[in-house]
Amino acid sequence: MKSEETSFQRVLKAKRPPKLAELTPEFVYECAKRFISQEVIGALFGVTQSAVSQRLTKEPALRDAWTAGKAAAHMNLHAAQYVSAVEKGNVVAQIWLGKNELGQRDSVKELEVSNTVQVTYEAVWGGRHSDELGSGETELIEGEVEEDV
């Protein structure tokens, strides 16, 4: 059983650029879901990014498709980051999600004393969702770093 070709697939396979009037909500949604910019859509249709933007602005069905596609793209990206951070234990992804989703932050303060630099690293746990995590707990880690002069 052969599945029906989508407008997204038809545009990508076209030998000549389709008319901008042929821009469909399905195509706009699929592009937005893949983080394809309006500039690239314009190039596929042989028009400028401005022409695509005007069309999206004027037609609610296209604008809604663009918004829904962007939301789907962000949801998929968040899901992939979650899998990487939580299920696969990627520490970098865990830190990134902590900073961006939980409002956690770190700061480095340097105090120079002659040839010795004292570095204080402060990890702050809390922020946006601190009610859920405890009241903005902090931990200070101090040490000295000798510099070669």
C-alpha cells in the first residue's frame, strides 16, 4: 500500500519552484516542525523571506500552522534533551536543562592577590522552581590557583 505524497514532499521534489499561492498549511507546519526558516521556504518557492512572512501574516491558517509547527519542534527538542539528560545521563545536558528550566546558575568570582588568584565557584540551586527544590540552596567551593608569571 503506497502512502499519498505530501505537499512537503512534492515541493522538495519539484523541478521548478511552485507559486507562492500554492503554499499550504501542511507544508508550513512541516517546515516549522523541522526548524526550516521562512528564508529557506522563500528560496524553495522562488520568492523572498519577506513575501513568505507577509503571506503568513495575512492568512490565519498559514500563521496557525507556522505557530503549531514551531511548538512541535520545540516539544521534540525538549524531549530529546530530556532523554539525553535523564535517561542517558549526559551531564552537560543535565546542567543545560537545570539552568534553562529550573533557573539554576553558576558564577565565578576572581580576586587577584599578587601572583595568586583566588577563585570562588558558586552553584545556586533554585530559581524559577525553587519552591519545589528547596529555598535556593547554595554551595561555595573555594580554592587557589597558582599562575605562572
